[in-house]
Amino acid sequence: MNLRLRDDQEEALKRQAQAEGRTPQSIVQEAVDRFLEQEGDRATVRRLGAKYEVRHADPLRRPGE
């Protein structure tokens, strides 16, 4: 896989990696891991929200509706 970054992104990534004593690759890998974890969490919340919305629709209605 090749990742093409804008010049400003590449420079900022290099500076950050140097400041942290890491490689740019390790920073990008960590960022991808975080993204995938967050998206997985969001999907779980959406799935559970839809499940409980259907299951508990009556109690969730406001009185008088």
C-alpha cells in the first residue's frame, strides 16, 4: 500500500515523528488503529440504539403523544 500525503502533511508528520522519537509509519499505523476502533464503536452504538429504540419505543414516547 502506498499512502500519498500532501507536502504539508508529510512535513508535519516528519516533525511529529522526530519530536516523539518514532517513525512516521508508526504514527500513521496508530492513527489507522484509532480510526478503526472509533468507527467500530460508532457502528456498535448505532446498532444498539436501533435495537433498543424498537424494543422500548412505547416507554420512550413522550407523554401525550
